[in-house]
Amino acid sequence: MLSGFLGVKFSQDDLTFLQTEQNRKIEKKENMIILSKSKSLEEHFIDVKSKKERNSIISLAYLDGYSQIGIANYLGLSKSLISKIVKSGDSTAGVNGSLIP
């Protein structure tokens, strides 16, 4: 198994994540390799309860291949706020309350 080969112990969540990543489609466009998105934006944000959690998921959605404009439009936020969150890598950027309105 992978754990024994690498000498690292993986949790079930780790193994599920690796399986999902392994099944992502890969496309080549104009000398660029593009991975398909692992989740829809709705799936990314379905259980978000706080702005801090939302901001962490914004970064994950961006890493999953969604554009800052696409994320901003989906959440009804400004592109500049999304940019600030992504660039800072800080889940508290733009947070001034604990719950999403």
C-alpha cells in the first residue's frame, strides 16, 4: 500500500483525498496543463458557518482552479476582497464579525 511504500501513515481522509486527486482529469491547452476542478463552488461553500472558514475555503477554491472573479461573483463579494484573502493566505482577512450575514 502507499503508506508502506512512502513510510508515512495516512488517515482515511488522506487516502480519500489522494483517490479524488488521482481521478481528476488533466487537459493540455496551449502548452499549459490544467487540472479539472475537484468540486463545484456550491460544494466548496455548502457548510460554511463563519467568515474565517469562508476565507479558508476561498483560498482552497482558488487553488482548485476557480478564478477570483468567479469566486467573487458566486459569493456576492468584491474581487478586491477575494484578491486580498488569496494573497494574504490569512483566513481572518476581511473578517469583522464571527458569522456570515
